[in-house]
Amino acid sequence: MNTLRRAAAAVTAALTMLVGCSTGDDSPGREPNRPGPSAGHGPGERIRGITLPAWDADDYDRPEARRYLRQIKDTGARWVVFTPTWYQDGRRRAEIHTTGETVSDRGLRRIIGLAHADGLKVLLKPHVDLVGGGDRAGIRPADRDAWFAAYRRFITHYAALAEELEVEQFAVGTELAGTSGDRKRWSRVISAVRDRYRGRLTYAANFDEYPRVRFWDALDLIGIDAYWPLTERPTTDPAELAAGWRAVVAELAAFSARHHRKILFTEAGYVSQRGTATAPYSWTVSERAAEDEQSAAYQALLTAFDGEPWWAGVCWWMWDDWPDSGETPARLAYTPHGKPAEKVLRRWWRE
């Protein structure tokens, strides 16, 4: 999901049994990277992750960091996702740079160290956003060579940090639909990342982007930010929402088989607002709180995909915002913390 500074932004038998738990845990972490069908995941192994994003330079230095990580682990999660973000000044520009909203390397080192000390594995997923807001999928640089050179400097900076800090998985990009059809240039970026980082690689494609990505064979996992609308009307019925996944499940199974890669949901999430499953990608579906709709959507996703052998797991968007930084009130936001959706996670991941 485009962070945009937070603002603007089945199947048959399983549907009758909306209890249970996801099988297994997670992939091996630090093996040398060898792309292939297994993508580092044995049978039944799943990533159970939650994202803790950063919006400002000192977020990962905050005293709340350790508490948030322990809360995340207490849900039964075994992975946490971190999102350092650089910016560019317009969709056509080639320069990518840090701002006061870019988390410091010091903070990133600290938060990864804390996560590992708590027994959590890490997916590092750097983002590029637009200064002043806007959808990063719209980035279409006028000078593609210059933009890819700048992007390579940005992403290899974090690849080197990921290697230094023994991060278990790394995303080479997130929702850059305006460039992800460029196989030649992205292949060069991925090669440069592999020169610096030995772990498993993915790319986080938006749900409407992933079929057009041209470089899945250069990566270890297909990553999808899974914000498919599931219904045209608000509902609290998990079975109805799980039925909304049926066509997607079939589509992704075939896609995984064609590309010989498992599929990881690098993001998935729902605000606790009325109608959340009609537009899961939106921060502002409604001004009316609907925690029961959020929890039904969590239940539906886990029900729909749990039995699929090609599914590598999910990294939920997102845990709590940092104090005084969230523009969406917690009762309406993506966080499941303290809501029925958190209880859904605990049932699936802990029992």
C-alpha cells in the first residue's frame, strides 16, 4: 500500500470451517540466494508477519519500539517488516533522496537488532514515495537511465545494511508499477542487490500490477500487496468474504505454477471502517468504525489461503502508529491491535 505519509491513502470446505490455524512457521533465513521453485520454503512453512512502518527519522529509535515488537510477537507473528523510505519530487524526476521522514540508519540498525533479540525474523522492504503525496505507482521518470541509476544507489544501500545485519529477506522494490515492466533495467538492479546481499529476494507488486512484472524469474519469491476488493457492500460474514477470494486463489495458483515461485503477501490489511473489504487499499473508506468487518476480513483471508501449498504466507499492514504521528485515529486505522482482528491472529497463529 502506498504509505503516502499515511494520509491519503475458499473455498468450499474451508468456508464451512472458519476456525483452525496456519500450518508451520517460516522459511530458512540466511542461505545463499539460489532462485528456484522452492524459494526457500519447505512444505507447510509459512511467513507470519506484521509490518512496523517508519514515518520519521527517529521512529525506530523511539522507546515504544521494543514494546511494539513484543506485542507483534505476542500475536504469534514470527516476522516483522520494516520500511525505510526515500522520496522524489515528482513522478517524472530522476532524483531519489532522503528527507526528515526517512528513518535513520542508526534507528534501522537498532530496530533490527531488537527484533532479532526477540526472536523475530526480518523482511526489509524499502519504499520510494513522492514528496507531497501521490501514488508511487505513477512514477514514470522522463530519464529512465538516470532514475534507475539513482534507484540502484538507494536500494543497494539497504541491501548492504541487510547483509551486515543478517536480515532474513529483502524486497528490491514496492509498487513501482510505472517501471516494473522494464525487465532489462530491473535485472541490473537485482544483480547489484545480489552482489551485496546473500539472502532471499522478493518484489512487492501491487495486486493489480503483479501480472505485468517482468523479472519474477530473477527473484526467490513473488511478492504481492494483496488489496483485492472482496465485496461490493459492507459485510461481517467471513464466509462471504472468503468466497470473494475464490477467483483470486485460482488465478494465483496458476501464476505460481507458471513462474515456479511461491507467492508471499508482502502486504495485506484492512482498516477498521465500514466497507473496508470493498476497498482494502483505502485509508478512508468511511468515518464509521467497524472492527467486526476488519476481523471478518482477516478471518476470510486466512481461511481462503491456508490450505494452498504455493502460498508463502502474509505480512499484515500494519501495527500501531507511533505516538503523535498517525493521521488516522487508531479506532479507524489498519492496526489490529486491541481489536477483534488481533484475536483472529492469535487463534490462527498461537493455538
